[in-house]
Amino acid sequence: MAPTSATINHSNWTDAQKKAVDTIVDRFTVDGETLKKITDQFVVEMNKGLDQEGATVAMIPSFVSGRCTGDEKGSFLALDLGGTNLRVCQVNLLGGGEHTIRQQKYVVSEELKLGPMRNLCDFIADCVDSFLTENGTSSQDALQLGYTFSFPIYQSSINRGVLKQWTKGFNCSGAVGKDVAVMLQDSFRRKNINVNIAAIVNDTVGTLMAYAYRHPNTTMGVIMGTGFNAAYYENMKDVKKWKGDKDQEMVINMECGAFDIERRVLPMTVYDNKLDRESINVYQQYHEKMVAGMYLGEITRNALLDLIDQQLLFGGRSSKELNKNWSFETAYMSTIEVDETPDLSEAAHILESVLNIPSTTLADRQIVKTICHAVGLRAARIAACHIAGVLRKTGKVGEEAIIAIDGSLYEFYPFFEHNMRQSMNEILGEADSAKVKFDLARDGSGLGAAIIAMMAAKK
Ligand code: BGC
């Protein structure tokens, strides 16, 4: 059973602390009615996105049509850009839902994330080159590559995509409005690397396909990691803006992290507003900023600073480290939330040794734990709304559904799945919610991109 702040004994808190913490917890509390309202609005926004270009929830046709059977075979390269690291993978599809994968991770420096796009593409090409050399992979023919590019791109074909905007702390110049597949292909060409980008794929689309390789009935692919987004199959006859063949189903990359920039339903707090103001993509990705791993620590930090300023936490003293934006990592929240030691010694270690708060009382540590819990709980509850929204929009409420979910938040954040389930029960009712299965689809996007590259090469 997931803990709540009610399980913490508050008797050692002052009245002022209790009152201030209650106020903050209230701000982060999302009741069942609000969840339903968010879900309803989600359906409205999904429809707008399917009807017209340029809607808030972009609902981007991925050009991935047809289901995979698990019998696909062949050897393909895959790239994964947009999470914490760049991954280069060599995937062998063996058929029968089986595969092998060899992969290497490369750190993308802050300088590359914020510098010219050409430098980032050259870096990626160099990583592919060294991966091929180290693994002794060579071929007379161009190697076919699936490029997982986990940012919003408007696709015009399976291997063409123009960047709409950056998210998740990337902000390379000279990329928005440009075809990012062409830019990377140029780098390969300049460096004489014989690789052909056969497909450009969002990580949600890759996750969906990777999971479908073993479980062909997979309904949605969802990422809950550094960023947040989802993909699902849509009948193209229901997509007004689609000018191509209507007689098919296609995976739609929802880009649902952009939901509600109009601020109609998302219950944003002053702490969310502060985060948004100080982010590099101001007034964008509100939903993602309330749900994804990149942001939860910063929201928590903002709430803790508020308590410090009220002289109700750490004796009113912060530290140089805690004053720094983004210094309170979401991983710290996970550790603090599961700390069941009597004196919350794990929390003490993070606060005193990592963040250099000179000393903390048990009440301080309990308060920090309570705030972490409130922020993490809100994220999981709000994250369930888009899944319920897709099921409602596609008329699948009450049917069996498999939701393939990848990402560090879903995998590691304490009770995240439990809290999403609870939220789903409140939105759909327990009987219909029980038909929806959440499955961890770890590292699916590399495999998914390879499968999609294969499908593209076959066509
Ligand atoms: C991007 C999506 C991506 C998601 C998860 C978001 O910031 O806009 O394209 O799928 O992060 O990585």
C-alpha cells in the first residue's frame, strides 16, 4: 500500500509548520472530479489535434502503419536521442518475437544540447562511427538505421521530419523548422559513414512497436521518463487533417506533454509557474512539466524554498546547492519517499551531505518527505488521464488494453504505478480500469526503431 502523508506522525511539528505544509499539500492534491475534467478536456484536445494542423496537442501521424507480427527478421541499427543519454544499438530481429541487441551509451554534454545543431549531428555521426568500428560492423551496402528522435517533429514521410520545437532541456540553434533526419544524414555523408536513415521515430512510437513485437495487441506506447508523451493506433478515416490514404490505421504520436497550454484544467501551482518561468521553453509543455522526471525535483525544490522563506524549514536557512535551479533531482525524491528508517537517515544524507544543509531536524525531514510524496502523487494521478482519454476517444473503455510504458519515473519512482492505477479507478470505475494493463517496456525505443526501419526498408 502506498504511504500517504497521514502515515507520518506530525506531533513534533509546530502548528505553523502543520498549517503551511497542509496548504502546500492541498495545492498539489487532485481530486477525482478534477481527474475526470482533465480526461474530458483531453478528448476535446485530441479531436482538435486530429482535425487541424497546429493544435495544442499536435497528434502527429507517424507514417507507421500496419501492425507488427513478431516474425520480422533482419539486422538494423538504431539510434536513440532525447532521454538522458544517446544510445546506439545494433538490433537483430530473430522472428518469433525474439531479438538480440548490442548497445552503447554516450553522454550528450550540455554544450551540445544548447549549441549549433550541426555540432550535435556531427557528434551523433561520430558515435555511430565508433560504435561500428568497435563492433566490427561493416557492409558493402548502406546500413539501414531507425532514428529515435524524441522531440516533436512534423513528419512528411517515414524518414522525414521537421522539428516543431525543442523540449527537455535541449535547445540547439538552427534546428527548429528544419528536417532533422536530413541534417543527420548530411553529417553521415560528410564523414563518409555508409548509413541510411530508413525511419525517424518518436520514442513513444518505438516503445509501442517494440512491445507489439511480442504482444501484437498492444494498445499504447507511453514514455514517463525525463519527458512525457504517448502514441496509439488511430483509424485514419477519423483524422480530418490527413490527406493520404484514409483506409488504414496509423500510429499517432500525440505529443501530449503540450496539453493545456491554455491552462483550462491543469491545476498548476505557484511552484509550477516558477519552474515554467525559469525553464528554457517558457509557456510550453505544461502537462509534461507536471508529470515528467526532468521536472518533479525542481517543483519540489520550489515548494521547499517557500517553506524555508517562511522560516518553517531548516531553521529558515537554505544552502548554496539547494538555491541552485535543478539541484534537487527527482531521484532524490524516490530515495526520500521510500526512506522508512526511524530517523529518516536516507533523507538526512541527501539533505545534509549532498545538498549541504548544515543540519536538519526529524520534523524537517518529515516535511521534505511529505512534499516529495505530494508532488510524486500528483504526477502519477495526472499521468493517468491521457491513457483514459485515449481509451475513451477510441471507444475502447471496457475492453482489454495493454499499455506499454517505458521511462525511469514509471520504473523507479515509488508507487507510481499504484497511484496511476488508483487514479484510473477513479476516472473509469474499477471494473473498466481492471481491463487496462500497465506493462513496463524497458528500453523499447531502440528495438522499436529497428522494427520500423525494417518495415520501411521492406516497403
Ligand atoms: C517530447 C516527446 C517525447 C517525450 C518523451 C517530450 O519532451 O516532446 O516527443 O516523446 O518527451 O521522451
